[in-house]
Amino acid sequence: MADQRIVRYDRLDPSKTERKAFDCGDQELNAWLVRYARQNMDEGNAVVYLLSEDRRILGYYSLSAGTVSRADATAIVGRQAPDPIPAVLLGRLAVDRSAQGRTLGSRMLGHAVRQSLATREVIGARCLIVHCLTDDVTRFYKDRGFDPSPISPRTLMLPLADVVATLNALTGEG
Ligand SMILES: CC(C)(COP(=O)(O)OP(=O)(O)OC[C@H]1O[C@@H](n2cnc3c(N)ncnc32)[C@H](O)[C@@H]1OP(=O)(O)O)[C@@H](O)C(=O)NCCC(=O)NCCS
């Protein structure tokens, strides 16, 4: 099997042709990779990670600094927290249609959790949050340890303090 790696966008530096070949089935997520991923990296708004096989992009996700309001937070995330609550934002996560259902999305999510834990060594962050584009996709995150906001059901969060069990489940360790 060809080598699949998760690397920062700037380490692969994909051409426009390589970016345009990516199709996760959602036009907005496809277009973001073609038009805005590089710009957001360059401006420091996000770090984009690519899951690639040779030079083919099979998946991508982005991380940014973020916050969640106490009103939006789950009970665990909101306990003894400031308002707003510091968080790591999982901006987007998508897998090419040809590779969906083969655990690549879970692998990237596990990678995002690890990066969030590393970030937490330097900057306080209570949770990893994601704003899902559709109701359907919330199931993907709920099955992987995320809980929905009590007032915004498409916003889900994973408390980072006790995340090792989730990480082991995603990576098949433990
Ligand atoms: C959602 C997505 C990232 C999952 O990646 P993946 O590599 O297919 O996921 P995995 O193989 O790790 O896991 C598959 C699981 O995801 C679920 N899943 C896949 N696509 C889904 C969707 N659109 N909605 C809900 N669940 C979905 C599958 O049912 C499967 O569930 P199971 O583990 O209970 O069998 C991917 O399918 C995708 O890119 N979809 C289109 C883009 C999108 O909607 N992204 C989310 C934006 S917030």
C-alpha cells in the first residue's frame, strides 16, 4: 500500500491541479481547499493539514484558535470556566469520496486531537470544538466522543482534559 501521511499544507504545497482533484462531495469544502487554504495558512488564520498518498490529496482539516461562549458550552466544558471559554477550533475536516468509509476521517480527527493536546502545553484551551455543516455529520463526531452544545446542536465539543481514552479508541491503541 502506498504511504499515507498527514502533513502541514505548506510541506506538500499542492498545485492547483492537485487541489482541484479533491472531491469530498461538498462543494463548499472542495472550494475552500482550492481557493482559501493557502491564504489562511499564509495569514496565520489556520493551520491546514493534508492527508496524502504520494501527491494525491485524500483528506484535509484545519485548526485555529477559538472560543465557545458559556451559554453554548456543555456542562463539563462550562464548569469553572471563563466566558468566553478558550478552545481549539476544528475548522473543516473532509475526505475524498473515493476514500470515505476507510477510517481516514477518524485518523485525521485523532491527529487533530493530538495537535490540540500539544497546543495545550503552550496555550490554555478547554476543548476542541467543531461547527458541523449538516445535522447528518454530527453523528460522526458524537460517535467519537464529542457532545453537542445545549443551544446549538451543530456545535460539538470534546473536553481536552480527559481525552486519552478517546484518542486510544480512534487510533486503536490501549
Ligand atoms: C464525514 C467524513 C469526514 C468522514 O470521513 P470518513 O473517512 O468517511 O470516516 P471514517 O471512515 O473514519 O468513519 C466512517 C463513519 O463516518 C460516518 N459518516 C461518513 N460520512 C458521514 C456523513 N456525511 N454524515 C454522517 N456520518 C457520516 C459513516 O457512517 C461511518 O460511521 P461508522 O463508523 O459508525 O460506520 C467524510 O465522509 C466527508 O468528508 N464527508 C463529506 C464532507 C463533510 O461533510 N465533512 C464534515 C464537515 S463538518
